[in-house]
Amino acid sequence: PMQYFRHRLLLCDYRIRFPFSPALVVVSRGREASNTKSVIGIFVRDGHGVKITQSTNYAATFLYATWADISLSWYAVDSGDNQLNYDGTTYHYIALG
């Protein structure tokens, strides 16, 4: 059966812990009125992830992911914004297992 877990995320590190073993995780930056870009990160179990940004055109950034039984952690090599960990920004995520 599919499991669903949703939580508002204020990242202080890059790890999310779940009450189950997720197969797919999507992380999204909250939409502020002053920001017109859509930003999401997509992670598939046992693989790495990608951050996709849409404003006037699309851009992608590779995210290095580490999966544990009930957690996911990741990083990008260039900036906090690219690794979905920008200071003062609220992120949301959804996980399916």
C-alpha cells in the first residue's frame, strides 16, 4: 500500500526523517509573493536527485543524495539555494513509500 507523509520543513540540516521507508521524495520551496520562480527537488530511492528551477526558462542542478532506511540527506556543490537549504526559506516536502 502507498503511504503518505507531509510536513512543513524548515531546514537546518539537509536530512529528512520519515515514519516509513520512502521511495520518492519531492521538496518544494514555498512561493513568496516577491519570488516568481518555482523550485523543486526530486529524489528517487537509491539514486541521486535533481533540483529544477522554472522562471523564464528551466535550469537543473544535480543533488547528491544519501538514503538510509527512514531518512534522506543531500547536498549540492555550489550553494545553499541550489541544495534547497537557503537561509530563511521555508520548504515543503511530500514522500511516497
